[in-house]
Amino acid sequence: MLIGVPREIKIHEYRVGLSPESVAEVVERGHRVLVETAAGVGIGASDEVYRAAGAQVCATAEEVFAQADLLVKVKEPQPQERAWLRPGQVLFSYLHLAPDPEQARDLLASGAVCIAYETVTDAAGGLPLLRPMSQVAGRLAVQAGATALEVAHGGRGVLLGGVPGVTPGRVLILGGGVVGFNAAQMAVGLQADVTILDRSPAVLDRLAAHFESRARVVHSNRATLSSALRDADLVIGAVLIPGATAPHIVTRAMLGDMRRGAVMVDVSIDQGGCFETSHPTTHDRPTYVVDGILHYCVANIPGAVPHTSTYALNNATLPYVLALADKGWRTALRDDPHLRSGLNLCDGLVVHPVVADALGYRFVPASEVL
């Protein structure tokens, strides 16, 4: 199979779909790989390194899109990239379609086979291709939030860890999944005062057993949320419904009770955001203020650390890339129901029930297109 790896063009996105090491494994299996020139610059991988791994380097993204049977990306295709897709071509990438009807329309019109990293499942009910980036994003959320709390960046001037004689900053984490757990690890490591809210008894038990007295683990309801928001210096939104638009956990009215200069980091922004006042931002302009509260809503947080992120992502995605290349997409999806869960769009149809519901399209079972 001919696999294409274009350079990512989303603002300040420096990750790459396949590392040189992954390319070498794909080539060893008898497949060809096209890599757009400079695609690996963000991770320190030159065109020469990709050539040494067995890739053919193309001068433009359009060449890659025109020739490849399978496109391996990181972020959702931008409008000019979507125009190059063709019927039957396979796109394997993060898509986050639920809050992005324009992208969904373009991809449906292309007739491409669109497999989304974020809805691929595993036997334990997890999201194995979302997990590595959720780990990175959760850890970076605390780092970004701590920086935003500095007065020079618009925050209220609180050091999360405090110092002897001064109380530490208060961190509120909404959601105890992968993002929330990793954010809590970082915040606890900084010696902040940490509270985690979640509604799942199983998640609460797991978090309480892990953190013990180092973090408060509290059942989330309107009263506990409102109380915790009033005291928080940093709020991290880590709420996820796989494939669906994130619910608005924090309303604009709730901001009125918060401390001026507090910071809110919305890690759920790829799925629309879990704060009512959230809208996507970029790494060059990461924050804005609503009612005195600083919002950090960067839609590709892990892109800030592309080396770590690319290799963490490739560790998870490479087995699926190889399956798609070795077997062809139809057989690979038939053989693996968890990979099949990643199929969102195919032949102009929406074949993922949650995505169809979120966007208002008719749902067609994947079995009908396989």
C-alpha cells in the first residue's frame, strides 16, 4: 500500500503522523511511504532522515494527497487538504467531527474513508489512540495554567506550590479520566491544593486509592461544583463523551462567583469545550478573558511538545497503520471491532452513531459499508 504523510498545517502544529522509526517499520513490511518535505522538522527529523528510513520525500502536500491510498495525519485536515481527498482514499487521523459540521460536510462530500483516532476503542472500553495525547494534554494543562496564573500573563499572581508560610494555589479538576488523572499527578507533584470532581463511583474509588490524602476526590454535583469553583485558582476541564460534543459543565453565570484572575484550561475544547464561555484558541494567542476569568482553550495542546507527542502517538497508532496497510481497510475493520469503532465516515455516509447524532445526520451501520 502507498502511505502518505503530509506536513501538518494547523497553526503551531509541529507533530507528524509517522516518525522515521515508524516509516522504517512500514517499509520493512513491503509498503511505500510518501512524506512531504519538512514534515518532520518539528521533531528534529530532516528529509534525509526520512529517506534513510525508506521514505520518498515529496515537494508538496498535493503530491502526497494525489498519490497515497492511506493518509496518516495528526490533526483534522484543513479546508485546502479536504479539497484534495478523493472517494475511497483512507484518512487516519484525529477528526473531532461532532463540534465541526463544516469539516464533516467536506469529508462526506469527498467520499473518503475517515477513521478517527479518538473513537478507536480497546477491549477494556478505553480509547487507546486518544490516551497518549490525553496524558500529554493533562500534564501540559497544569503547566500552561501555572504560567497563565502569573500576573504578566493576566492571572492573579498565585504560585501553585506556594512557599513556606503561604498557602498553595487551589487546582480544581473536572473529570477523573486520563486527562484529569494526569493533570492531578502534575498538580500534586507541584504541591498544589488539588480537588478532583467526577460522577463515577468507580473513578472516584480509583482516584482516592491512588492519591490518598494528596488530593480531595469529590462526587460532582451542582453544589460541590459551585463551591469548588469559588475557591479555585486554576480550573482544568477534562470532560469527555467519546465522539460527542462535550457538555457545558461550567456556565457563564458561574464565573461571577469565581476569583478575578483565576484561570480555566479547557482540555475538552477539541470536542467543543466543557465551559460555556470556551472557544478555540491557538498557541500564538492561547488565552482570552471573560468576566475577569482567564481562559486557555488551545485546540492542539500536545502540539507544544511535538517530539514527546509524536513518539507517544506513534507508539499507539503504528499497529493500526500496519493492519490497515497489510490487510486493506475493509478487511482490517472487519477483523478488528475496536478499529471499526474508529470509522466515522465512509462513502459519503456517517457510520458512527454518536457522530451522526451530534451532527444531525442519518446513521448507517458500519456493517453496511463493509
